[in-house]
Amino acid sequence: MVLTTKHIESIGEVGWTRVDTAPGEWVALVPNEDASAFGGTLWKQGDDGTDYSEGCTAGHPVSAALGFEEAARAVAVIVKEENRGTTKD
């Protein structure tokens, strides 16, 4: 997906965008102030149909050069690794 100025502007208004990363899983992707990097929160749908946060990134560790889908998948991986305790500090 190519980032458009209009899409970046719409994120600026609400502060985040939803990107589906897998069935029953999505990331609330949040750009930093200059839209050069992303962070976000990983959400998963529970058995009751409600979405629950699995965790979030610290700061904006993912380059915006990746685009929305790739950045969201990277955020999901970071959160999953943090939950498993496998990230390097």
C-alpha cells in the first residue's frame, strides 16, 4: 500500500489507524509526530467477540518507510516477542 498524504492527514486527526494483521488480530498503528516511524497496540478478538489488547510498543520503533501493512506486522511481532520475553533491551 502506498501512503497518501490524505491518509497520513486522516491519521493525524484521529491519532491512529487500524490495520488487520491476521484473522482475529489487528494493530492500532500510531505514527510519531513527523510520520517517520510507527508504534502501536496489538489487539486480538476473544472468544466472546470482544477485542482485547495484547500489549503495545514502547515509542515508535518501526520505520514508516515500510508502509502501513508491513509496519503493523512489525508492531505485532514486537509485541508478541515482548509477551514471550524474547526482546533485547
